[in-house]
Amino acid sequence: MEHSDAAPHRNDAAPHPTDTTPHPTDAAPHLTDPHPSGDDAARYWDSMYARRPAPTDPRPNTRLVEAVTPLPPGDALDLGCGGGGDALWLADRGWRVTALDVSAVATSRLARQAHARGLGDRVTATPQDIRAALPDLRFDLVNAHYFHTPYEQDRTAVLRSAAELLRPGGRLLVVDHGSTAPWSWNQDPDVRYPTPREVVAPLRLSPTQWRVERADMPHRIAVGPDGRTAEVIDHVLLVRRIA
Ligand SMILES: C[S@@+](CC[C@H](N)C(=O)[O-])C[C@H]1O[C@@H](n2cnc3c(N)ncnc32)[C@H](O)[C@@H]1O
């Protein structure tokens, strides 16, 4: 289990997207199994998304914009795409995006948004339990943004498999929460956020094949679903496949 954010320092140059991810505190469906099946995970997230109206203008995450703005477009895999702000932003910049999420509510909303913006040919949004399978395709970017869940799952295995899909020169971007935002679903005072170094270590990426380009914990001002702002911390890991 992990979560959202607060603290000093900010990145005023980057956008401050409204946090439109669902928050399990609003009467979340009860998950009895700490290791739910794909169907149960899908039911859980479908219900979370269905409780909130589809965002009319999903915004990209700040750290995605920072990391990807200098890169030429290519093929991107968005893991746990959620509201779709990242996928739409990437597609708008010319990337071809494969967006996966266990929630069909989320992926169908994203597909509709992509179509409405004339980006339908650049976004493939598919409901998929990414623990079970990833597409047999090659990518220049794997984006895993706030891939946090109220149940346990082997994120390392998913990230490791996704990293293997990168072409030489491609990048894996993993952004986790580093602090608990006041509107976060997880207000557990004992929650501990893995640092970027703790995320990368178990991936066991050979230094002859991979280079860590960024592993830091920057702060920013975030806007919650109710318009409140708070300073939050992100844990940012950017790894490049060099061979
Ligand atoms: C906290 S949200 C983050 C969404 C989005 N990436 C963002 O930055 O707002 C986590 C997302 O992961 C998805 N997810 C959780 N477990 C999954 C799984 N096993 N397979 C695919 N998607 C999953 C959820 O449906 C949810 O959309």
C-alpha cells in the first residue's frame, strides 16, 4: 500500500494538475482479499471511477511533462492509465500510446476523450490486468505514474517486465507519491513510501544495459479534487535503456 503527498520547495515551472484520481475514502467498495483477482480489482477500480464524473479535460502529470518534453515522440506504454491525462498529452505531442488499466470505466473514458480530440488513431486504451499480461510490443517510453493500490501487488514484477519491452534508448518513468496529500485515500500515519532507489534496486537492471537518469524526491504544489492546494512530494525514477 502506498500514497499521495505534502512539504517545502516547489516546481513552479511545471503544471499543477488537479488530482483527478479516485480516492477510496469516498465510500470505497470493500476489498476483503489483500491479493484480489483481476475481476475483483477491476470491480474495485470501476466502482471508484464510476463514483466520479469523467473529467472533461484530464491533465498530464507534472513529472511526465518534465521528463518527456525534451524527447522525440515514439511508442509509449502507460501502465494504470487511470483518467488518461498522461496518454492524451503524449498523443497530442505525437506519441502512439498503448494505455492499460484494469478498469474498463477508465479505459472507455480515455478512448472517448481521445476520439473526441481527434487522437483516436494514436491512443489504444485497453482494459487489462497488467499483473497477468503486457502486450508483445516494443516501446520508447514506459510510464507508471502513481501506480498505487489499496491492495498488494507485485509492482516490481510488472515494472521489470515492462522495462524489458523498451527499445534501446527507451526510458522507464516511475513516479510514486512521496507524501500524503490531505485529500488522499490513505491517511495512515504509518504509511511509508519507497524511495526511487528502493524502487529501482529490486528491478535488478544491469548497469551495462541501463542507466539511472533521475532518482529524486522533488516537491510541488498540487490541487486536490475539491480545489484545495497542498505541497506534496513525488518520488521520481527515470531509467534509460542504453543497450
Ligand atoms: C492511483 S491510480 C493512478 C492513475 C494514473 N496513472 C494517474 O497518474 O492519475 C492507479 C491506477 O492503477 C490501476 N490499476 C491498479 N491495479 C491494476 C492492475 N493490476 N492492472 C492494471 N491497472 C491497475 C487502477 O485502476 C488505477 O487507475
